[in-house]
Amino acid sequence: MSPLRTALLVLLVAYSGASDAAQVLLPRPPMGYNDWSVTFCALNETLFTKTAEAMISLGLQKAGYNRLNLDDCWPLGERAANGSLQWDPEKFPHGLPWLAKYMNDRGFSLGIYSDAGNKTCGGYPGSFGYEEIDAATFSSWGIDYLKLDGCNMPDTSETTYQKVYGHWHEVLNKLPQPLIFSESAPAYFAEADNLSDWYSVMDWVPQYGQLARHSRDTLVWNSTLYWPDITGWDSIMFNYGQEVRLARYQRPGYYNDPDFLNVDHANYTIHEKRSHFALWSSLSAPLIISAYIPALTPEEVGYLTNLDLIAVDQDPLGLQATLVSQDGTWDVLTKDLAGGDRLITVLNRGNWSASHTVPFSRIGISSSHTVPYRLKDLWSGQFSHVSNEITATDVPPHGTAVFRLSSLNTPIEIIPTGMIFNTYSLNCLTSSAKGSTSWAPCDAGDAQVWQTPEDGTVRSLLDTSKCLTDSGAHAPVYISSCDRHNPQQVWKYSVTGNLRSSLSGLCLTEGIYNATTSTKCGWETNAQVIALPGGIKLW
């Protein structure tokens, strides 16, 4: 990674409003266990002690899974006379302070669940109006992590959620030791006809906490009550599909959360389970297992403790992989890794085994660099040498190949390369040989793969000598020969997802009939929120 790109990452942390405390609290995505997907309200003390013992004996703790989190239904139905929450003594006969110490003595941390509203999603007392006393209570019990759900709020406006979650941020940061703050607020605004509120919530959650649930629960036994005919694979693909829209928000200290690894769900094939883990690792997402861990199979433990993939998830840069291309069968993702390496992830959405080749130009490596690179298959651990392309061979149906590319001499110099897509319509920005541009369904052609170099230009792989050019309000955005002195060809991208012309200040817009225009920037409107390769860059 070049010094300039490293500096841009540092600037992003400052831009996003992240505090120094956030960096200290969660420099890497959390790894551990949560009971919800397998037990729901049937959690108890024995479940957690047995799970901790199993995590040690199976090697999960050694691999990095070092926390256990209680979910909903742990308290009594009424608060104590002094207003504090009370654990259910039948479920937790020794009490939660005892359980926290039990975990700490064995090298684990204990997390807890509450709700920002009047009641939890399961109907237990919520924390609205009790924020200070609940935070102090959790801290006094030895808890270091709070998952805050968003059911039963006073009202469902984005403004209210921001006020309540912002208050929690202030309360938690005043504790002698601030708690890690997992926010569920974005999930309550996803999938709307107008995504402006979802984007707005995503703007502020990185300022308040260290991770945020952005969409639905991964599939649990009763999901079909509200989501008919759903399969486990559909659930994984849905949450993955939401996550790839949000790469611009992620950086060290804040992580987008696509929900649990529900490893033992009976609906998954082994290839789908491995893909679930590989994709979440590529995204540097939280790796929170929600399964009955004492009964995990050796095969499941094997992939969950793959140290090469865990290293990708825990990479110090904290970047989320972004889409290079997508055609309905193959998804290709890539990202920078610490030390100058490059990740390449190849997902086979198809229903049969097949192979797929990714040219170096697709992952941002210049064709002029013909020296061999070392490629490691992160499933097999095998090394090979490549010079101009990477082939994922015999990827099983719903399987995922993952590679780590290293230079034998110097760090790999990358031009961010991949899809530019509207995060509402999911249409891809598309160039043509005649110089026109449009928005079209993604097909993985060169016309839909773009370079975004540090000079602020945007270039299609169809012809990298030509640049995206602004021609003024409501006029078509076109492709013309690159001229480094032409301000019409310099674009600025921000965490709001707007790609703004440096000349006119107008925003790239998906117009009617899929036309590409520059129009006045609105407030995170459906037509103007764009995902770029490489996530966020501050030009």
C-alpha cells in the first residue's frame, strides 16, 4: 500500500468522528459466541460454562474466539426496587458477576444484551430511561460488551434512534472502563422503499460504537414465519448483499456486522458453511458463532479455526473487501491486507462446480508488472506462483475460493479497481466504446469494471486512457480522453456515498431510463448513493 493510501485511511478515522477510545476498545473485529440462534430464550448458566469449556477443548479459544455474549431473555420480568435489572436466578443461580469472573478466569470476556426501547424484543424490561443505571450495573458485574437492540422504541423515527443511541454512547464512555458498544439500530431502517434513513443511521453508528447490525438476523428456526420459503443459503446471501453496500463505513475500530455464524443450522451444505465463514472473514466482519458449540463436528471446527482466514478477518487495516465484479454466478471481491498483500475472494453462486479466472487487471495490478507473485490458497494452504491471472479451480456449488497474493520483493502497488454500483438499485455504472455511460444490471464485463486512482479520475477497463467526464447539470456524464488538467474529470467521494464532480459540485446520479447524469446533491437519495472499489477514499 502506498504512503498516500495509508494516510487516507488515517484521515478516514478522523473524518468519521471515531474517538481514541473506539480504537483501544476494538482494534479488531470481535470473535466469540452468542446463544441466540440455537437457544433463543432457553439460555442458562450451564450452557455458558459448558460452551466455554468446549471452546477451550476444541481449540476455538486458541484460534481467537475469546468472548461469550448473553442475548435476550436473561433478566427477570421486573426491575428491582432501586430500578436495576435483575438476572433470573433460576437460569443463573450463581449470578452474572460470578459468571463474568468464571469467564475471566478462563481467558474469556462476558457480554450482555439489552434494548434501547421500553421492552426487549422478547418482552423483558428495556433500558429506555434507565441508561445510566443499566450501564453502571453491567459494568459492576464485570461485563465489557453491550449488544443494544432497537425494539419497542418510543417512536420509529431515525431522529429518536440517533438521540437514544447517542445518549448510550455518552453514558458508556463515562464509565471507568467503557463497554464495547454493538448497535442494532441500522437493522430497523434497512429494506425501506427510500433508504435515506438507513444511510443516515449508518452515518452515525461508527461515531457511537464499535460495530453495528445492519440488516436481518441470519436464519433461525422461526425465520419462515416472517420470511416464507427461505433457505439458509438465501439468508447468508441476503446479509452479504446488504453488507457489500456499506464498505465505505468500515475502518479499524468500527465494523459492519452481518450477524452470527449459525454454524449448525441443518439447512446448510458444508460448502455453504465454509462460504459463510470465508465471506465474513473477507469482509473483516465480527466472527460470533451462534451454535451449540459442544456438538460441533471436527469438520466445522476445522474451518472455524482456519488461521489463514482468521488472519484475513483480523487484518490490522480492518478493511471490508469490495466487489470487483458480479454476474449472477460469480462474485469476485478484493481488498488490501497489511504488509502489502492482496486478498482475492471468488464466490460461486451457481449450482454446479466450475472454475473462474481473474486477470490481474481486475484486481488493480498493472499489466506492466510481469514479475511472478506468490499466491496462497487459504483453504489448502498450498503456494503457487502467478504472473498475470488467478484461477479458482473446481469451486463447488455455493463454495468460495480465497487467495492471498504477495509480492516476492516489494509491496504490491494497487489501483483500486472494481464495480461502481448504485446501492439502492444495485445497477452497475457501465461505459461504452462510443463514450456514453449508463446504469445496467451487473454482468462483470470490462465496461463495468472501473479504476479509481489517487488523482481523482474514474476510468473504465474498457479503455483506461479515457475518464468519466462531467458535462454539467442534468447533462449526460460521458467518457472522454483523460486530461490531467481537466477539472471535469476529477471526482470526490465521501462517506455519504456521493460521488461529486470537483468542477460543478454536482453528484453522479442514476436518472430515469438508467441514464447517467450529474444533478444537485440530495440528502443520501436512492439515486445518488454509490459504492466504489476499495471502500472509502478522501480525494
